[in-house]
Amino acid sequence: MTNSLAEMLRSDMECEGLLECFHGLKELDKRCFRELVDAETAVTIDDLSDHVDRERSTVYRSVQRLLNAGLIQKEQINYDQGGYYHVYKPADPGAIREDMQRLLNDWYAEMGQLIQEFEEKYSDAADVSVPAES
């Protein structure tokens, strides 16, 4: 994990690194997302659990993080005789890109405001004259 923005900018980042950077995803979250992207059809929690070799409850928490981040979608499938189950698939890449762009723009605006505040705060300190030595 890098410690500063400068280190992050110098590091080689892959596109999955964006998911970690933007949404704070854990390694298992990224693995689950990759499995969902690679799957040919929507996947159940049980299927996903088998693919990543983790307990169902652990995978469920990971899937919830992916849902909350807007990276995947959940669909309810109804049984003919009653009852239902859920399947998961990746969200539209364009929607994910737009969300990341919005987050980046918000972050950029906030950083710009903080930099402006920094300049205002420390420009006053720079204007203070130092008494001459006698």
C-alpha cells in the first residue's frame, strides 16, 4: 500500500487497482468481481463461493460491498412453485466509469478547495516580518 499521492502516481496501477483506490475493495472483493466478469451468465452466491473457495457468508459480505459500490447488480429469480433466489452480474462498465469519473471530479474539487485554504492560511504566515537582529 502506498503512503502518499506522489507514490500512487509513480506506481504502476492496473485497472483492478482503480476499484481498490476508488472503493476501498479488499482482495476477495476484487476476486469476486473478476469471477463475475469472467462468468458467462449471472452467478449465485453459492456458485461464487465455490469459485473463490471461501465460505458463503464471507462471499456474501464481499458481494454486498460490490453492490454498495455499484459495481455489480442483483437480480431476483422466482421459482414456478414459489420462492426465489438471487443472481449477480457485473454492472454496465459505462455506468461504473461514469461513477468513478464523478468520484474523481468530486475529489479533485475538494482537493482544490483544500489547496486554496492551505495557500490562504500560510500566505498570512509568510507575510509576517521577522524582527531584525541588533
